[in-house]
Amino acid sequence: MSTTFFQRLRMERERLGKTQEEFAQIAGVTRRPYIEWEKGSGPAPNAIQLAALAAAGVDVLYVVTGQRTVAVAPQAVLPEGDRILLDNFHAAPPQVQAGIKTTLGAFASAGAGATRRRRA
């Protein structure tokens, strides 16, 4: 069974545990136009209103298209070796992190110089 934009808007409001009045306030309208949105009897919310609802946790992609947004953790897009390296770095004490940054900075400077020399 497919749902409409207006039904999905209501479903998102209910998912977030908000009242129509609270959602109306978030979107910057009074309760009456918001109720009309859920009934499908008035004009749909505009981009500014949808952005305000998104900032409050509404999955606007779902409301508009019916497809849920899939959150991707930043670690999920890194190769496994890079992720392990970053996890270990973040688990290290601050003094160790500072030392690693200094060391990598030195290598980066040396690498940049070597690259310039090769091009010359």
C-alpha cells in the first residue's frame, strides 16, 4: 500500500512524538495550515518549511518520495585499513596523538619537498 506525501508527513510527526501544534510551530505556520497539510486539502509545505522540519528530525526524503534516508556513518566510507588507523589514533592518549600529528607533519613536509624536487 503506497502512502501520500500528507500521510507520510503525519507518520513522521507521530514517529517523533510531536503534536500537530508543535510541528506547525517548527514549520513556522499556525496549527490550521498544518492540519490542512496532513489532510492534503491545502498547499504543501514549501522548501523553507521542509528544511525547518528536517532540522527537527523529520526524514524529508521519506516525506517527499516515500523512501527512507539511509544514514551512512563516516567510517563506513573509509577503507578498512584507514578506519583501523583512525580508530587507533582516537583511542590513543592526547600526548601520543600530538606526537603522531607532529611526525606526520614532518613526513608530509618532506614528501612535498621531494615532489617538488622530482618535478624540477
